Amino acid sequence: MNVAVVLGGTNEERNVSLATGRAVVGALRERGHQVVAVDPAHGAVPPEEEARMLGGAVGADPPGIEELARLGASAVGAALADLPAVRKADVVFLALHGEFGEDGTVQGLLDLAGVAYTGSGCLGSAVAFDKRVSKELLAHMGVPTPAWTAAHDSAAEIVAALDLPLVVKPASGGSTVGLSVVRSKDELQPAIELAARYDDDVLCEAFIAGRELTVAVLEGVALPPVEIIPSHEIYDYECKYSEGMSRYVAPADLSAAETERLQDLAMRSYLALRQTSYSRVDFRRAEDGSFWCLEANSLPGLTSTSLVPKAAKAAGIGFPELCERIARAAMDRAGQGSGRT
């Protein structure tokens, strides 16, 4: 295959995307495919520049707003589908995360250009990216999700509705950027202001104490659940992307009945949010044994510490094979002319 791996971008998840892209580029080359890296901020990356541009660590914190501003809203990004490296590719492997990558915009551009790409389509990407819309759909489909408040509720109304502690986060975005666990009324307004730096819509939801679990879905099949045991109270940015900050159990230590229940909830979430290709659905297992769906990720990370590769390994699928399967499935869907969502 001739593959263009699109990575980087200009949002706060840029470093994560570069790490995902670097891993995917190496995996596909290991399988014998022709691969070119493409950054919407710069265009096609020359082979001699790959080590410098893609070689940095994710780090303990996301890039700052000032750093991202220096990248600018690149004209290359708007013309992504017209780049020769993209046009000549058999398939585009989307290693992007966050805004203009995971939110349906780049998927729409590629749809209009008739370019095959990995991951969910425009609608499924947009729906999963908006956590408020996701929660509304999940609740409608009977998938338990933590209680949440309307965007316009006052601080007093939020605390009265959800109690403390509670979670405050941007309604759109990922990697727990801008997320806070609020334990007192005095912490609520600063947490809202932090989340509002990343999205105008701030989502407040009940905090579910318990075990952190996730289920990857690959081409409509739920993989073994993975348990995350972070060093911090929550699985935050540092715990996600810094080696040694979290432990993982794959497959998770659950009974057969619990595993079946969790995989069923993941599949129901996957379908409700119109996901295709591959996705990852995150859960909390409360102390009473109940499962609560937190969100779905339409382009989950594929870094050295990422969860989908761990779930695939537990299912007997190595990382290079996983990347190849994702790319080939995207080509097959495009060849069949099947609609995307």
C-alpha cells in the first residue's frame, strides 16, 4: 500500500498526534508499505526531516496556547486533500487528535475529495468529539453515563444537581486537557475558566469513584477490556503519556459476566455514536459494580503507552498488524462504496 500518515496539526494534542503518527509510520514500514508523513501545519515531511520533526517526546503537559499560536492556522491544512502526497496515496491513515482531526472537519474534506481514510466518518467523528451530544445519545440508548448539567446552569445549580466531587471539562477535546476534579465550591469557577480556555461549552458531570476501564472496538468487534491504574487520582495527561506513570492490566481482571457486560456496553456505544473502523470507549466501574460510560474516542491514540494497542495485543494482534488491518479496512470500505457515518 501507498499510505499517507497525517499527523501533528495545530491543537493542544499535537505532541500526542506526532507520537501516534511516528508509531504508525514505523509499523506500516515494518509491514513493507510505502509511507509518507504529512503534517497539516507544514505539508509532507521529507524523509531526512522525519527524525527531527517527529522525534520529540509527548511530555508531561500539552503544548501551550502561545506555542500553538506560532504554528498558526496553516493554509496547508485547508488544502490537505489536494496535497500530492495525499492524492497519490491508496489510503490516508489519520493519526490526528483533537480539533481539525478528530472532530469531522478533515474527514469532510477527504470525503469531498474522494480520498479513502481510516477511522470514523464525518458524522461519527463529530458526534464522538462533542461529549455533551455523546452523553445525550448514550442516555437515549440506555447506556449508563454520569449525570451532567446544562451549559448555562449556575455554580449553585451545578453543585446542587451533581454534588461534590464533580468533574469539569471542555465538551470537546481529549487527553483530559482542561479537565479538573472539583472537591469544593471554591474550586468550581476556576475549573470552569480553565475548561473554557479550550472550548466555549463547558461540561460538568458527576464524579464516579472506582476502577478505570476501556474497551477498544476494531471493525465491529469488541476487544478484551483493559484496566488503567494511574499514579494520580485520574488518568490525566501526564499519566497517559509519561512512561511509568500508569500500570495497565490487559485483559482486565473481571469476571466473564462483567467482561461480557462491558463489551456489550462498548458495542452499544460504538453503534449509538455512529463509529466505524476502530474506536475506544472509556468506562468507570463504580464501587457497587456498575459500569458508567465516560466517552468514546473516534481516533484513539496509538502511542507506545496507548490503550488500543494493549487491547489488540491481548487479542493476539501485534501493533504492525493492527495498523495494517486498520488501513486495509479503510481501503476496502472505499472500494465497496459503502457510506460513512
